[in-house]
Amino acid sequence: MTTSPQDHVGQDRAGRERVGVWLVGARGSVATTTAAGRAALAAGLHPPTGLVTALPPFAGCALPALDDLVFGGHDTAATPLPKRAEELVAAGVLPPGLPAAVAAELAAADAEIRPGAAHPGEQLADRLAADIAAFTERNGLARTVVVNVASTEGSSTDPSPMYAAAAVAAGCPYVNFTPATGMRAPGLAERALAAGLPHAGRDGKTGQTLLRAALAPMFTQRALTVRSWSGANLLGGGDGAALADPAAAAAKNAGKARVLNDILGEQPEGTVHIDNVPALGDWKTAWDHVAFDGFLGTRMLLQTIWQGCDSALAAPLVLDLVRLLASAHAAGLAGPVPGLGFYFKDPDEGPAALGEQYAALLDLAGRLTRPAEPAEQARP
């Protein structure tokens, strides 16, 4: 008698839930790094550096294992994932040899990518939802988490609400890792709540805003008056090209400004510039210049430089969010999930200061703790 690889729909033989990861922008740099990185971590080829859910406070959470994640997605690009991974090796984003080591996993994920849509449309949303539902059923998954990691678009052509609507129609938790509208389109959050679906967003916090969220509380806690806070960003790749659009850049800068306003209690003088430098590829450099007053009005300055690889910073956060949203969905949470503001520039809820956000994330981890084993099955 033959046996199925699953004893029950959505579970492997060990009884663990298999969870889908449906990436909008599935052949982009962030998505490719996420898929390749997940495979590398699951195989033990690299340590989980940057993966917050691998830290000790999350050891007791009922999170899906990395090797129980199944990848698919939508994209308008045609370059297959194995080729994209090789391109990221050439760009210094992925380590040499990794695409070959995880070739089977990349090919399997690429086989699950379906054509995306660049413009909104009701019939298109129905087709996108059908793609996600078919992926979940075809792979026997307990649930699928939809994550928007597509390049930022101008507001006049923003397809993100259509993808968010497709996620709701397919019964999937949703993450908006971009500054696009997503679940904040009129009525969508209410539909997600009514359907019992958790969601999180908006705009992943990976660089300059992460630093701002950590530094701004220092000034308020030390009673130092911030007079101005200005910044500049140089970046390339798909985001660099997209953010050359003033509407897209404005959406990005709004999240950066909100962090300072929420923490300092007012918006300090200053501006943020974003410049597209194609030669930088996936790498970015950000400068901050902070002027502040100390005791007796003494004027002082703080200047910072952040240089990082955007995809390598974002990918572990995407994996964190998938695991946390899947667990929240299994636990019956719906609507914006408290504690996940830690990951976003413009969070759906919660405080703006990084320390307070991390405390809220730990509170969420406590709510997602796996149930204790029955006494007769408890391990010594």
C-alpha cells in the first residue's frame, strides 16, 4: 500500500504544518534572496543571521519550520529564479556557489510562479486569487501567506490593492513589505477582519529608518532638543529606478518622516533625498545629519552613515513575517497584528520607537507559544 507524503492536508508525516509563501514580485531581488536564503538555512548551509525569529525568545513559539515553507508567487518578469540567483551572486548579494547548492529548491519555486498584473482590475484580481488558491490546494498547504515585495510604483499605477484583495479572496494572511497602498485601500482591512485574516505592513524597515527608530528615542530620553534631521539616500536596482518617480519617493519618505514625528512629538526641520544610482545595484548608502541642542543651548551634531545590501537586509525579515503571520492565523488572530510594527516604517498599529516595538513583538511571541505536550508524551 502506498502512502501520501502527508497524513493530513497541510501537514507532513511529523504532523507539522506546511505553509505557503506567495511572493508578489517573486522574481525580484528580495524574493530571490528570500527563497535562496530559506533553502540555505533549512539545509544548514548558513547560520540564521538576521532572522529575529531564530533568537531564544521565540524558541517556544508555534512557528512553521523553515523547511516546511513552500514558495510561489506572481511576477511580470520572465527571468527564472535560478538565473536571477546567479545574477545576485555576480552583484555580491548571494555567496558564490549558493545557487548551485539550492538549485532544486529554486527550480521548484520558479515552477510555482504565475504571470502578474501591472495594472488594477476586478477580473485580474479574481484571476490572481484563483492562482493563490490553486497553489495552496495543489501543494496541500495548511495556509498561505501573501507578501508584497514588488518594486514601489507610483500611485497612478499602483496594483498593490488588487493583490491585497486577491489575498483576502483566497483566504490568506497578507504582508505589505512595500510603501504601496496594499491593505490600506478603502474597505480592504474591514474585509480582512471579517474573513478572520491577520495582516501586517507597511514598508519594511531595513536601513535608514531602522537607525532613526533606534536613535530618536535617545534624544527624548536624554531631554535633548532636536532642531533638524535631514537625510540622503543613494540606491540602485529596481527600487532605485522606481523611486525616481516623485510619487513613489513621496510614499517612501512619508514613512521615514512618520517615525521621527511619532517619537519626537513633532516633525523636525529637514528633508530626505532619494537618488537613483544604477551602478549601485542592490546596495544602498544613507546619510543622516542631526542638529540638536544640549545643556544651556549648546549646539551639537550627530552624523551617521549606513551602507547595506537591501535584499540581504530584507530577506530574513520576510521569513520572520511569514512565520509570525502563519502562526497568528493558526491562533485565530485577525486584522493588524500587534507587535509586528517592529518590522515597518509605517506600521499598521503600535509605537514607533524600536525598543517599544521589540517589547510588543515579544508580547506577541508569548501569545503564539505552542501548547504544552500532554504529560504522558512529555520528553524528559
